[in-house]
Amino acid sequence: MSGHSKWHNIQAKKGKADAQRGAVFTKIGREIAIAVREGGANPESNGKLRDVIAKAKANNMPNDNIQRSIKKASGELSNVVYEEITYEGYAPGGVAVIVDTISDNRNRTASDIRHCFAKYGGNLGTTGSVGFMFDTRGVLVIERTPGMDEDELMMMALDAGAEDVRPDEDVVEILTDPNEFSKVREALEQQGLTFLSAEVQKIPQNTVEVSDPETVEKIQKMLDLLEESDDVQNVYHNAELPEEEDDED
């Protein structure tokens, strides 16, 4: 169903994260490296680092790993320079795709992303070619629990500065302005909330419904290939794909 697609995407990503936890921790480690380089190793004075640490905790990254990544970034690994690069293009069926990467080798990453698009009939576009179809929002996901007072949660979130609260089947999504994300997250954490997911995302303004089985398969394989790339941090798309009970290869 339309309203559930974003959370199903997150769930799918979580399932892969469980299977490839080491790879996920490596990717978060790169985000920590960039945050430390930009704002220093002290989370108290570095809001971006605090946000990445929150994301790490939502992905069950052990505190030892987080601290080790911060120390690496501020010390002996300073010779490795990472940069954030975003790629935009289309998957089959006119589906818009945005790929956020963190790379220490721009040429290798560009070649890898181009290959992922081309292999399944997609087209890599220029910067800005699809970005205007997405809104950047802070997204905090909370598990729905029996007896949860959703009205109270909504008031708590709005009082903290959230823009919208969207209950779903299994979860509640809290949306924020990206510039207010840290403030809202920290305010809600102080009130005892924990998050299944906590990060700034790109949310499609409209979705493209895809029902042709062959096209659906190509899109899913292309998205999976992108997700598996070492340099890829996040993949966003506006496809409305049929929900699958199980991922069969």
C-alpha cells in the first residue's frame, strides 16, 4: 500500500543490515570519519557527529566500535580522505534514483555506480536530474507498542519541533526539517524515546507505480547491486513496487 512503502524500504534495509552487519558498520564508520573531519572528535560540540552516533546506535553498532571509529578518524587514519558524492539517474520504468556515496577514490566510485545503473537498463544522469523530485527530511522511526498513546506522542514530537507525525501499521514516523533534526531527536531521546531508525533521508514527493514483473525484477536487482557497493551509503527511489513476503533470489 502506498503509505507503507517507505517503512518497508527501511525494513528491507534493516534485514540486509542484519545479514551484512560488518559492512553496515564500515559504512557508518565512514560517516563518522567525515563528521569528525568537518567538526572535530567531540560529539558535544559536533552536531553532525552526534547524529551519526544516533544512527549507529539505531543500527545496534556497539559503543566500542563507535569510539574506535572516532579515534581512527581523528588520529592514525587521517591519511585516508573521504568525500561525499551524490549520483542521480533513472532505473527502468522511469523510476528516479538518488545514490549517496562516501568515497576515497572518485573515479572508482563513478565507474561502479555507472555499472550498477547500466547492468539492469538504468541511466545515470547529471547532478540535479532527479533531485528536485525528492524532499530532504529528518526521519525518526519509533516502534508502535501496545498501549502507546499516539496523541501524547504527537504532542511531544510537535512540541520538540517536528513537522509531522505519521502512524503506520508497525511504526510511527516523525518527520522534521533537516536543520531541526538534531534538536528534535535529542529532545525526544531526553524524554526516553528510542528509535528503530534515525537519519536524514530523501523522500519522494510522488511515487511511480511499477507492476510489470520483468521491470520490477530489474529495478530490485539494480537497487540491490547499488546497496551492496562498498562506497554506497544510501539509495533512495520513487518506485511503488509490489510488496514481497520473502526476498527470493
